[in-house]
Amino acid sequence: MCGIVGYTGSDTAKDVLISGLKRLEYRGYDSAGVALERAAGPGGGATCLDIVRRVGKVAGLESELAHRDDASTCGIGHTRWATHGRPTTANAHPHTSCDGRIAVVHNGIIENFAELRAELESRGHRFASETDTEVFAHLIEEAYDGRPDAGIPATGDLMAAVRAACTRVVGAYGLAAVCADEPGVIAVARKDSPIVVGRGERGSYVASDVIALIDATRDVVVLEDGQFARLTPEGIEFSDEQGRPIEPDVTHIDWDIDLAEKGGYPDFMLKEICEQPRVVRDTLVGRLSPTGELDIDELGLSFEELDLIDRVYVIACGTSYHAGLIAKNLIEAWARIPCEVEAASEFRYRNPIITPSTLVVAVSQSGETADTLAAIRDARIKGAKVFGITNVVGSPVARESDGVIYTKANKEIAVASTKSFIGQIVSLTLLALLLGQVKGKLTVGQVRMLFRELGDTAAQIQWILDTQREAVHEAALACKDAPSALFVGRGMGAAISYEGALKLKEVSYLHAEAYAAGEMKHGPIALIDPGFPVIAVATDSPVYDKVVSNLKECEARGANIIALATEGDEDIRRIADHVIYIPPVRDAFCAITASVPLQLLAREVAVMRGCDVDQPRNLAKSVTVE
Ligand code: AGP
């Protein structure tokens, strides 16, 4: 998704901005740009704004800026992922007012953009882009200069003008603005779109993600909705919607920048896959009390409230939705509560049956996915209790839920979710165990045993990473030139298959579909020609024999069968062309282990096909707008 950076201080602004934008590249974008303040003539004089924008990578923008001098010490920058308007230079941020004296960068969406644009055009404003963001530049211009004919008084002050513009906008914004008439000042606003600011030794910084700031400072302020900040080289002033000064909460960032680097791996995706044993362990730390009961203190719901729950909805998107499919199996098995899993983008637009005894579990790695957030809000209005599972502390999902489990995956840089998916499954498993415990369907002894086995999956993942890479490589060779691939499984295996197909599609651009194996004969089997790759989750489970008989149907049609099987299962080799093993594990936990070879497979195929595994085309790390 889009990224914002801004800097005012004593260093060369273009260098600070480019390095910040590079840190934000992992979010996905299609164009980048900066606005730099410059003295207008060699002898000084009035300041003007130098706007440089490029379609494509930040490196292209950097090359362009190499021709500019180093004099500017204040500017704002942006990476854009197209929503309103195509990915063109004209639509890239920053956007400017009619006279070019005010420039803005913006993340989020302006819902009343069409009305505002029409209104501004009727007063003579000329628009240079198709974006919603540009209305901000013109609104700020009017508030700065005043429009007596429209009853708009002149503020003559950038911060006040930004605040006034925000009162006109319906929607979400993280915003940074500069004005040629106020050199060295950056005005910042936030509503429903993340903004962090911080003071370093050499100036003041703003970004949409703390990762862009941590080279300069580790003490940051995460702006709350409705808060504003005015940055100058000397300091930062915080204010509320009325312009009253406020005292901000400072957060100290204690994680290391190494986390944001590849740590010796060829790409972030592989690094993050390999971190999964740690994610399992960290997500479970401190969750079992000395008496053997589950302890989730950030639950936000009492055991009495949980006991009243009679229906669960898991709402999420993409990979997080697939974690929900796995949770459904566990919640229904252990707590005996009906559980439905819905894409948040569907849930929010229908009228689901929700009562005060409904628990809505919202799963989101980023904690800021627009559809998931909208679904949470809707569910709360309808009276549901909402429980969030997210990887980002203080994210909108965490803040807007009654309770939360954090997945402890740490920052996930690759666009494809891997370690956060494993963290989600572990967290959802904890929730299912807790519901089973509270509902009296699981004894303390059973919870303790299951918890221990859940923890064992860390070592099992490590075993897969240590021993199955070659088998994955062989399987990838069988897929890489295929026009398509089919993932099949039953029960837990079906849920894992959906995620396997999504991962392969998104990183390798190879078409893939997933089916419950029993559905093969109702249509998809028509796809199978000799050599067609069928990836089957055939691990030890109550439906193992059924999966094998489905595979026989594929074998009869000449499919190239890649089986995920349980270590020790030699029989599967009679039917499968390639076998990848996972260690023996209870079926309830096989999603955690069996997902790992599928992640490795998707990455391996993508690498063989020359794809950028960390930044697949057309995708962004989080989808904060529709
Ligand atoms: C998958 O690899 C993607 N990252 C994507 O499907 C993702 O899971 C989806 O966009 C939801 O994101 P969220 O978990 O941050 O809400």
C-alpha cells in the first residue's frame, strides 16, 4: 500500500526521503515522488517547491534526484499504489495546489472526493490528476489564502489550513503537507491511516510506518485519529482538531533494524518462512498458567461472557481467511460451537445473523485491511463481541476489537504472508482451546496435552526446513512449466490446499486452484491431462484413505502427483511421483506443519520462473482502501 515519508532538519532532504521510501518498498507501489523546498534563485529569495515524480521503482526517482543539488533540507515523499486513477506520473504524489505553493502526500481514501472536486472546480481550481488526494491540496490552498466568496477565511498558516481542510473530508487519511511560504514546516494529519512522527538528532521526521524512521530515532509518536503534528527543524508540536496543544504518548521501538533486512537469505520470503519455529514459540510464551489452564490476559472478555457465546464468525481476507478455515475445524471440534468463516469483503455487505452471544473473530496480519475493519465496525454495531488476531500492535483491528491476540510474527516484509499465517493459526488454535476449556468440552488435562503438542510444532517445522528442501525442489521442477496446478485435500487438508494455491498464484504467477478432494469428480478432474501437477495433502488423518482413492482417479489420468505425506508413509510412493514429508502430528495441528512445504514450494517455483518473490506484481502488503 502507499507509503509516506517527510523530513525537515539539517541534512540533505532528498537523501533522507529516498532512504525512507526504500524502507517502505516492501508495501508494494507503482510510482514514487517527492516535493523538495528550494530557494527560488541563486541569490536566495522566495522558496518554491520542486516536485519530482516517476512511475516505477524508487531507484528511478533516486536517479532523477541525483541531478538535483543537495541544498534542500525539507521535503515530503510518497510511494503510490494506484486506487483513484491509473499509475501515471500525473497521478503520482505529491499533488499540488493551483499555484504549486502547497504540496501534499496522502494515504487513505477520500469518500466525498467527487463532490469536493466538483465544488472546487466550480470555484476555478484546475486539477492535474485523477486522484482523490488532489482535493486536499486545493482545500488547503483555499483555507490558507481564504475564499471570501465561499465564506472561507484565510488562515495564512499551514497547520491551521490542513486542519480546516480535514473538516471537509469524509474518509481516511494519513497526510503530510508543505507550503513554499512556510519553509521548513511540515503539517501532518491522521484519520484511519497510520502516521508516525519522531525527533532525531538532525531534525524531525514523519512516515506512515515506523520502519522508515528507525535509522533516525527510536522514540516515536504514533498519531491517534484526529491528532495533528507540526514539524520544524527544531521540534514537533502536537495538537487536536480544535488546534489545542496535546501531550503525545512516546513509544520506544526496541526491535532491531536487522529484522527489516534479509539476514543472509536471498529474499525476505525465505527468511520469513525460516523464522516460523520462532513464531510458534513466541506466540505461545506465557499462555499456560502454572495450574495448566490457558491464560490470555488481553482477551477483553470474561470467561462468563465467553461461555455465553453460541456462534462464531471468523472474518478475514486472503491468507488470513484461510487461517479462519483451519480455525473452524478446531472451534467446532473442541468447543462444539458452530463457526462460519467469511471473506470480510462479503460479510460487510450482507446482513449476517448476529446477536449479543455472537463472537466475531477478525484476523488480519496488518491489522488495517479496509474490508476487515469495516466488517468489525458493522459487527459491533449489531451487538457482537469482536476479538482481533493481528500482528501489528496498536493497529486499527487491535484498537477496535474487544480483545486481541498478537501473533508475535514480528514485521513481515514479503508481500506473501507466511510467518504471520503460522502465527494466526497458532493464535486461533489457542482461542479454540480456550473456548473448549470455558465450555467444559475439554478438561484441564486435555488442554495441557494439546498445548504441549501445539508447542512441538516448532521443532516439527524446523525438521521440515532442515530435511525437505530437496524434495520441495524436485516438486517445484515438476510444476514450474505447467500451465496450471491443482491443490487437493480433505478436512484440514482442504483448508491448507486453498492457501497452497493462493501462495503459488501470487508469487509465481502460475494459475492454481484448490478443491476439497471429494469434489474432484464433480468437475475439476476434467482438467487433468498427462503431466498435470496435482498437489495433495495426504497426511495421516481420519480421511487419509479417502484422499488416496481420490488420487487414484488422478493417477489414472496421468497426473503428476506431488503428495504431502507423513514421515514413514512409504505406501504413498506407489501413487505419488514426488513426496514431501512432514513429521507425524495430530491432524488438528497438521495445518501448521503442512503449510510450510507449500510455502516453500510456491517460493521455489517463483524463483525458477524468475519472479520477484518479495514483491509480486499487482499486489500490496496491505489493502487499506477498497
Ligand atoms: C497473502 O499472501 C496476502 N498477503 C494477502 O492475501 C493477505 O493475507 C490479505 O490481503 C489480508 O491481509 P491482512 O491479513 O493484513 O488483513
